[in-house]
Amino acid sequence: MARAAVPGRLKAPLTWQAARLVGLRDETPSARTLVFDVPGWSGHLAGQHVDVRLTAEDGYSTQRSYSLASAPDGDRFELTVQRVPDGEVSPYLADVMEIGDLVEIRGPVGGWFVWRPAEIRPVLLVGGGSGIAPLMAMIRTRRSLGSHTPFRLIYSVRTPEDRYYASELRTPQPGDGGLEVTHLYTRHTPEGWPRPAKRLQLADLQTHGWPPEFEPVCFVCGPTGFVETAAAQLVALGHDPRQIRTERFGPTGG
Ligand SMILES: Cc1cc2nc3c(=O)[nH]c(=O)nc-3n(C[C@H](O)[C@H](O)[C@H](O)COP(=O)(O)OP(=O)(O)OC[C@H]3O[C@@H](n4cnc5c(N)ncnc54)[C@H](O)[C@@H]3O)c2cc1C
């Protein structure tokens, strides 16, 4: 039987490509967005990630995965990197890199944790900390395509200072009609905030998510513990486990 053609933009090039840093933006005191230019970049789907490889002068090299945070935009894409204290790679990306510096990237990678704009089912995005990055790519892709698919985002962070993309999510942008955003805080809240600081609860998903009868597709991303808790809560609420797509960023940080 003939195999279906794989769209070019889903196919990760097997080779590493040079990516030049062309822009920087602080998101929080410990995270920043890096804008890269990759001549001939194949484009990406919202939710995919790239592998980033760093090589030292003595030839030692190491690589990590980072989600694409931007909507497809020609040869450019954005990553948002949270500095992990004592980490090998993230402090270099989040603190040291300067405009004009090069890294190697490989990708885009991933075909499951992906929002395809042709899907018209409601979308629930549940993010913890830096796990907002691929969810933001979905929001930005929806906006850039003028999609009317209903989106709800539930975003859990420790404090108001830890919110990524704060002004973009606070002020609805043109094309954001039908996007509802809820922030949850786990350590301290803005003054007068109605919900006390605590971790994600079943009631948060019940109040701010979609009812299971709406058959939403759910994307959950963040630290491992956060993702496992949120996914279990969604199942407990009656969501179809097959429609819960998860991406785990790391072992700690809940
Ligand atoms: C598919 C995928 C997409 C990802 N996308 C992003 C992204 O968009 N932005 C982003 O900032 N990170 C992202 N990550 C996490 C990233 O790949 C690295 O794991 C992270 O940057 C830490 O790397 P490091 O070299 O600095 O730390 P390491 O040297 O690998 O680890 C140092 C210490 O920190 C712990 N640790 C490792 N990773 C984490 C973590 N994520 N949280 C808390 N503790 C950790 C380790 O157990 C170790 O004790 C993604 C991971 C995956 C698998």
C-alpha cells in the first residue's frame, strides 16, 4: 500500500542547522524569549519543539529541547527559556547569549502535542510555568490565521511576577475574540485577587475549562508533577483521555 505523503513542515530535517540570535525579550526575572533566524527554516506547527545543541571549544556538546513559542513566521521563530538553577544549558540561553550568537537547532519535532487549525473542536490549554510556551504558539497561530475555534487557557504560576507574556495575555489582541484566559497563583496573588494562592484544583478546571460534553481537545504542559495532576483531574471530570495531550518539561518545579 502506498504511504501517505508527510507534509514537508512536519518532517524534521535530520541535520543540524545554524540558528542566529536576532532578538531578546525578558519575560520574567528568570526567563527570556530568544528570537532566532534560520535561513530556509521549514516552518512549524503550533506545539512542536526544536532540539538546541551547544558545543564547547573543546568539542564537548550537549542538547536540550525547547518549545516553539511563536506562530510560523518565515525564517524566524521564538523560544522562551526558563533558567534552571545549576542547569547546564538553560542559564546560557537565558543569561549569556547575545545578539548575533549562533546555536545549532534540529527540528521541528513532534506530531501529537500539536494544534492543527483545521480542528474545530474547542480547545483547553492548561499550562504551568514555562509550560505556557507551546500553548502560546497555539494562541498566536489561532490569532494569525483568524481562527474562531473557541480557546480557554488556564495558566498556573507561582506569583504575578512569574507570568510569561503578561501584557499580551492581559490585553486582548486583534483576533483574540473567543479566547478566555484565567491565571492561577500558587504562592502569592495580586492584591484583591478572589482566589487564594494554591496549586491547581479540580474546581479550577471545572470552573474555567470546558465541560466534557463539549468534547474539547486538551493540551497540558509544564513540570512533570503539574502535568500528571492536571491530566488526572481532567480524566476525573469526565474528559476523554484520548483527547488529553500532554508535554512534560522536567522533573521538578511544581
Ligand atoms: C519537549 C520539551 C520541550 C521543552 N520546552 C521548554 C521550553 O519551552 N522552555 C523551557 O524553559 N524549558 C523547556 N524544556 C525543558 C528543557 O529541555 C530543559 O530540560 C531545561 O531547560 C533544563 O535544562 P538545563 O540543561 O538547564 O538543566 P540540566 O542540566 O538538564 O538539569 C539541572 C537540574 O535541574 C533539573 N531540571 C531539569 N529540567 C528541569 C525543568 N524543566 N524544571 C525543573 N528542573 C529541571 C534536573 O533534574 C537537574 O537536577 C522542554 C523539555 C521538553 C522535553
